[in-house]
Amino acid sequence: MKRLPQRAPPRGRTGKLGRKATVRETSKGTEARPADKVSLDFLMLRNVHDHLAIDKLRSTPVGALAVDRLVRNDPQMVPLMRDALVEVYFKAAKARELSRATKRQISNAKSALNSLAQATEYLERVSTDGRDGLRMLLEGPPLDDEKGEREVNQMASACWAIRLDVARSMHALQTTIIAESKKPINAGERRKRLRTLVETLASWWLAGGGTSLAPYVKANRRDGDHAIVHGRSGKFLRLAVALFCSVDAFKRSEVEAAVTNVHETRLALSNLESDAAA
């Protein structure tokens, strides 16, 4: 039996392979960078805005973000810079996680520790034996309980097991409080997300050869009065605004204030170190 000749695809159309090749050719150069393999660190980030910012840096097509235009003379540097900025987010999140707890947190934890200690005392009193736990373990059942008045019943056994669990939790909480209290105390309130991000970005900037964090202030000075500030500029500030305003959700005024505070803090610390060395 003769086979029927295969029909040629209609004019203006291509076969399945042709369509796939066409799609690949037309989308080449405009598709997003392949997302990196999801790491455990990414899943453990505490703030959803960190997730959103990192996702933008990893999946947005090259050239579509404001930070990409900072290296427009060398487009091949864009993926490397984005990877470095992703690392900035991870380091800042880690710094916030490891920072010392507030006084209120430590105070509440100590109150909880006292409550757990009191709970162990009450749970121990549930026992009908009349002896403390250590004596019961060392001496075993009492030899002078002919009437069975001091036999351990189901309630006492359950409370004894709960008491052991509470004692373990109490030890873990006490260890946590001690470790937290040993952390250095930072002046002022706890550093929030934008501050830690700017500080980490500043460390990366200076380590990579950046000259200065100082923003240039555009202002008109008035005799006997405060100057009128019209705006701030600078290479580091431009990077911070491009990252935290376009990729993240902060306002320009917030980023400018954070950059100024980080610069002034580092400058004051540098002056103190210089005075101490002198």
C-alpha cells in the first residue's frame, strides 16, 4: 500500500521545530537571567521584602533595573554586580538576626525564666512521695509506706515527666539569655532594615575601591539661619537610591538620610581612632 506524500506546511507557517527555533531566536537577549538555585539561606530570610528584592535582582532581564544603568559602559559587569548586591541583602539580614536583643526582649525572657522555675516547683509538689526528685531517683520507692499513701499515681508520673521537659526548656532559655547578654551593646535604638542594608552596602563599596560615602549637598546658605538644602548627590548615594528605591520599597528621602547617618557615624569613628592613635 502506497504512503500518501506528506503535506508541506502552509506558506507563512513553520513546523514545530521551526516555531521553537523562532521563539528562541526572538527571545534571545531579552529573557531574564536564569534564577540561581534556591539556597537554604534564601528560604530562611525573615523579611518578605528581602525575598522580593533578591527575586528582582535574580530574575529581572538585564538592563531593566536602575542599578544596571550604573555600569552601562560594561554590560558584562551587570550579572556580577547583581550577585554582589544579592550578597549585600543576605549579609544585612544576617547582621540583623545576630544583633543584640532589645532590653524589653531580655527583660521578658528573664520573667519567663522565673515563671518556669516556679512551674517546676509546683509540678514537684504534685508528687505524693514527699521527697524531691533527686532523692526519689537515688533511694527508690519508700520502704515505710505500708498503707500505700505515698505511691506515685498516674497524675504524679505525668507531672514528673512534664517537669523534666520544663527543666530542659528552662536550661535552654537561661543559656540563650546569657549568650544574648554577652553581645556588645550598640548605642541608640536597634538598627532597622534600611540602616543595616546601607551599612552593608557601604562596606562592600569601600572594600571594592569606592572612594567616599559622603553625599554632596546642594544648598543655599543664609546669614544667621540654617541653610536651605535642595538635594544631595554622589556616586554611592546614586547606587543606594537605584537599589533601595527601584529594587526595594524605600523612599529617596529615607535613603538619603540613611546614607548621611552611615557616613557621619563612620567619620566620627574614624576621628576617634585617629585621636586614640595620636
